[in-house]
Amino acid sequence: MSASLVVPTVSALDHERLRRIASAGMRIRRAPPSAQFLASELERARVVSPASLPPNVISMHSVFDFRDGIAEQIRRGMLVYPGEEDTGAERISVLSPLGAALIGLAEGQSFQWRSATGVQRALQVIRVVHQPERASAGEDHYARAAPAPTQRGLMRTTTR
């Protein structure tokens, strides 16, 4: 198995909205480092039309299963805008370090980072259960979705 740097794939609609969010986040007095990280990820992203976004890529309001590298358990999450997050419901803000790293990742891709306490962490996207772009086109990636399974230095990788 080898790891390589992954370029995020983002729909033009998400790209425009997220650029505004990242820009606004960087203008506040105590700008979170994740706003800068989100902006840098958007700069290097491959931007496609919403209809061309592959069905296995995480976009805004996507529901996905991921493996937490610490507990080694599979969890379900949804990527949401700031103010919509809810830790208990696994609604992850795109303006958090985790959310900024998740946007544009595809099934099988992973990322690694060092937490604020210096602990090495990793997550892997197992599958995208629901993607709004595909659902609105009538092509939900997993129409028969199975039930949910029981700060810095982020690095996107894909395992081959």
C-alpha cells in the first residue's frame, strides 16, 4: 500500500459558497486556522459542475461513513455549513479542521493530521451514502443505503 497526495474535487456551487465562508472566516479577529486551510484546499481543488461531481465524492450535506483511526470504528457523518454542526448527530462543520479536510474526498481516500495535543490522527472515507447533487438528479449513489454502522498538518491521501 502506498499513499499519494489527493486533489479534492468540488462542485462549482460548493466552491463559490465555501470560498466566501473561508474568506469571511479569515477576516475575523481570531481567525481559525481551519479557515485558512479551507481556503488553501479550495485553491488547489478540481472544480466541476454539480452534475459532473462523481457520486462517491463528499460535497456539502453529503452523508458518509468513515473510519476513525483512533477508535478504529466506522461512524456516519454529514458535512454541513457553520452553524449547522452538532457533534452528537455527527454533523461536521466545513469550517472545522475535520470538515475542511473532508470536502472533496472520495471513497477510499484518507487524511492524516496532528491534533492540537500533537497526537497523530487519521480518518478514511468508507463510502458516500447520500450526495445532494446526485439525489437532486435522481441518481443517489446508494439508493438502498444501509443503516449507519454501529489542526494542522492535514494530509490527504489515497490508498492503492
